[in-house]
Amino acid sequence: MIKVFNPADGSVVGVAPEMTSAEVQAAIDRTCQAFPAWSRTLAKTRGDLLRRWFELMRDDKRLFAEIIVKENGKCISEAMGEIDYGLGFIEWYAEEAKRVYGDTIPSHAANAQVLVFKEPAGPTAAITPWNFPFMMIARKIATALAAGCTMIIKPAELTPLTAYKMLEYARKAGIPEGVFEMVTGNPARIGELFTGDPRIRKISFTGSTAVGKMLAAASGHDLKKMTLELGGNAPFIVFDDAGIEQAAAGLVAAKLRNSGQVCISPNRIYVQDGIHDRLVAAVAEKVAGIRVDQGLQEEFVVGPLINQAGLDKVAGLVEDAREHGAQVVLGGKPHAKGGLFYEPTILTGLTDDMRIARTEIFGPVFPFYRFKTEEEVVARANRSEYGLVAYAYTRDHARSFRLSRDIEAGMVILNSGSVGTASVPFGGVKHSGYGREGSHYGIEEYVEVKYVLMAGLDA
């Protein structure tokens, strides 16, 4: 069995099965065997089942939120927000199932008609991370099932309890065995079974770039479709003409979500010289008023990091930056509470050659960099192998359009720290992956386009 620990206090909060290769293979077999019938199920029926699942989990949101807090460490208000976010995808795709439209194309022959069908891609698999144990699964499974695909999911071994509770409610809703399967166990072995089975026609993965590359290479043998949402190194750019209060509020909200353990978390905070000191002071005032604590309470708090490796990484990046000349404005060390808690930290005087500038921090650290011109900061923002999301605050509309064109990222967020909702396409470029999740673009990742020529119509 896999023991699941509460990162706030180290207590065991549950267990999940450590499946054998034979058990995983049996679940893959069920996923593949269920596909023909599910793919031919009416789109309305698929949507109704997703809607029923949505309603059952919506009615028990608090139950799911408390599970997330215990195995992930985020505070209850964040967990409730994550559930609303995830439920939005299920609700969206319950409707989108009925909107996978084909086309007719003007024929190239006088006695023929050209049709374009969109058919489910086939049995699919997904591997999800620990930082959003509800939303990530909801987004992937809802899209696949709405398109007519079956799906087998391997949730993160650090946070499988939320996943299994979601599966339980899916069965209550009437989603059949095989259509939605779940496995836990050795990640490498499960990944090999997913990529090595030619019947699995698509894999969706959210996680590190290193693992994403391995999955893509292994899936290339069968030319599987892939959706990869990988690492990030998000620039957060604030120009002199920005509203300082607005930018500070957006930055703090975006950075401290899940204690900074989010792929879209601001990682490089570039502030133009004219307002740099004032923005740092505004952010410091906000951050100083936020408590660090375990998450089972109603107010927003900064929770623990997920494990010791995560804490060591954050502490090492901060110490390296300090050794190379960065100044600590706030925090800068593990919290006095001990365990996996780290102080919300503000660093200034950073340079682009520091290790922290090239690394996804995944912790509650605000690294501030100065810049002088728009051209300079765009070049620096793009000087990264990652391209998931970029943020910018400016009142100049022409500049906003230039930034949206010039910044190399799958998502550019202007004058806001909020990124996601079910109706928009989420995903990156470069080493941040490819493919999109959410919106009508997301369901296109789960269908194949079939061209049909109907000739002989004059017979």
C-alpha cells in the first residue's frame, strides 16, 4: 500500500493501492474494451452522465476540500476554489459533448459530396500531478469522456485520495467501469505500460519537462497523440505606468496560490525602475500580513511545501541567490513552525545569471528584477527554455498588444494575476509542452478528423 502523508504535520491520512503490473494491465484492458461502446454512446448521454457526476461532487464540495487539505497542504479556501475550478470543466464538457461538429466542404467533383467527421481518438491515458489533485483529473477526464474516449488515470502518489474519491462519485453517477479507470503504483512502470500499449491512442500529462520528454519519446513508437503541460518560468512584468496597488494584489494572489507550487506561478518579477521600490514595499506589506499555518481553517494562509525535497529546493535557491548578491527584504528561511513550512520571501537585487532565474522555484518566493525599457524586458522574458504563461501590467493599450505578440508564451495575461477557467485554452510552447486543455480547443485534442468522399451521386 502507498501511505499518504499530511505535509502540515507528517501524519498518515490514508492509503492507496500499490498495484502490480498485472493489475495495471487489467485496468488498461478494461479501458480499451470499453471504448467501442462508449464511443458510440449518444453525445447527450455522455453529457448527462458528466452532469450527474458534477452535481454529486458539487453537493459534497466540503468533503473533497478537506481531503485536498489533508493530503496536499493547501488551505481550505484554496481547496474550495480548486474544486469550483475543476467542476467548471466537468460542467463545460458535459455541454461540449454535443458540440463536436464536423463539416461539409464544397466538392471538387460534380457528382460527389465531401464530408468531414470528427471521431473519438480511442482509449486514452493521463498522468496528473499533486498540486491540483481535483482540478487536473476533472479537466482531463471530462474532456476525454465528452469526446467519446475512455480514459485511465494515474494520479500522483503523493495525493491519490482525492482521485479515488472522484472515481467513487463517478461510479455513483453511472460512469461505467472501463470508461474511467484509475491506477496507482510505481510511476515508471505504469508509464511504461501506458506508452508501450499500442491500443492507447493518446496520453495527456501534466508534470515536469524531463518526464514529459521521456513520455513523448516512448510514445513516439506508436505515434500516439500527446498533450503535454510541463514546466514554467513565468515572467511577471510591471511597467512604470501600471497601478501599483492592482499589480501588487495580482502578484501576491498569483504567487502564493498553493504556496507558490503552481506551474503558472510568477517566477521572474521584472519591475521598471520608476516604480520598483514602491511595488516591492506594497508587496511586502501585503505578504507580511499573511499567516503561515496548516490549512484546515477558513482564512487564507500559506501552507507547507509538499515534501522535504521541495523545501530543500526552495531553501537552496534562496541561499544561492543570497550568496550571489541578492538582498532579503522579507523571510528567507524555513519557518519557525518547522516541518515543511517556509517563510514567504521577498528578494531584490537579482540578476539573470543567478540559478533562481533559470529554475522553476515552486515555493513562496518573490524574486524581483529591475528593467529599463520594453525591448529589454521582452528579450529577458523570452530568454528561457519555457513558455507557459507571462503576466504584464501596463495602462498602455498599444504596449499590451505588442506584448501579446512579442512574448513567447502560450498564454499572456495582461493586468491580472488570474489565468484559468474552463472556457479558455490552457497550454504552453517551447519546453512547456504542446496541446491545449479547456475550451473547445481542448476537446479537439481527443478527436481524429476523417475525410469522407461520397461519389456517384448522379447514379
